[in-house]
Amino acid sequence: MIQANPQRAVEAFEIRYNDDKIATRYTYNKFIADKDLQIVLRGLKLDPTAFWLLTLFCYDYALDRCGGLKFCDSALDLINRFMAVVESCENSDSAKSQLTIKSGKSSMTLSNGRAMTQILQWIKQGYDSIEDKEVLNNFDKTDETEIFIRSEESNSVLIWYFASLMRYFFELNPQYKGESKKCDGLSLSKNMLISTLIYNLGLSRNPSFKESDETIKGFFKQYKNKKITTLGDIYFI
């Protein structure tokens, strides 16, 4: 799930942690002082300090990944999408089609069917005459605006992604489990633990996250097939 070089991701996290660059009001002291939370961690046989670092890394990585960059469409991608529109115009009533071009303050909208048909034919002929279309897939590496665009996922997706990272840790490490479902009357549900962290970290101020794990279960169900396409500024290595 971590789309980065693992060792460099650890190094980046170490630097950010030591330089106090990870923005959260939920401090280590608050984490350790939470008696109920510490009881749950002991019940799951987790080392508190190590788990704190894991939590903070997943939090920082999720923030970076969900508020990062996306690859721009290449020139070929954009042209292919335009050609799909051209073909749809050819197969439909040209009288209902329009072609608009803008340049600065100048613009023109063409709706004459005969003119539209002729222009679209010229465009198609020009496109078909290009022998090596893959050249249009290349980016100008000196201009990052041609390669990346700024993108940001919703807060709901951020919550789901952080929770998914934490849950993945437990899937990889099934040895961290309690001998019973409760410890001193507290639930040892991993979903409940993750849900509590979501509230404590300030990812959501909805109190339902600290009351039960039903809300986070809904997030897992809602975004079951979600794919994160953004790339982080910090951990994209």
C-alpha cells in the first residue's frame, strides 16, 4: 500500500518526526496519558511507543498522499479523447453539434453543420496521417506543470485511507491480538482502536468514531474499491 521506496520513506519520516514537522494536536504525551487506550494496546500486546510511531507515519503518509499530485494526461491522451468526441459528432446530427475555440479574449462558437463536418474531417485526416503517435506520449521534463497537477482527495477518503493503512498493519501482523474480546471491560476490536485514533488525531470531530466502530466499518464498505491516484510531495520517491 505504500507507493514509495520503503527505506527512503522511513528516512523521510525520521527527518520529519525529529524536526517536528508532522502537524497534529495529538501529541505523544496525550497518547501515553490515555489510560483506556494504553490498556487496549497492552491487551493487544503492542509496544506503545512503536505503535505511536506507526500511527504517526500512517497519518503523515495519508495526508501527503491524499493531498498531493496527479500525473497530467499526455498530449496523446487528450487528442484521443478529442478524437472520440469528433467521431461521436460524425455519428450524430451535426445540426446539434457545436465547436468552440478560445484564445485570450477572442472566442468563436461554430454551429453550422456543413462547416463542422468539413473541419472535423480535416482534423481526422491530420490525425490519421501521424505515423508515430507514441511521440505524443512524451512529457517536457523541464516543465513540471506539464507532468503534474495539484489534486486533493476529500476528507472522507483521507479518513478511509488512513484507516486502511492501519488495518493493513494488523493484517500483516496477526500475532497482535488479545486473548479475549475485552480487557478490563474495554473492547479489543482493532477497528475500534483505529476509529478512536481517527478522532484523537483530529481527522474527524464526529464523536461517533470514539463511541463505536460502526462508522469506520461504513467507510471501509463505501470505499471498498477506491484507488488512490494522487502522489505525495514528501513520500513520492
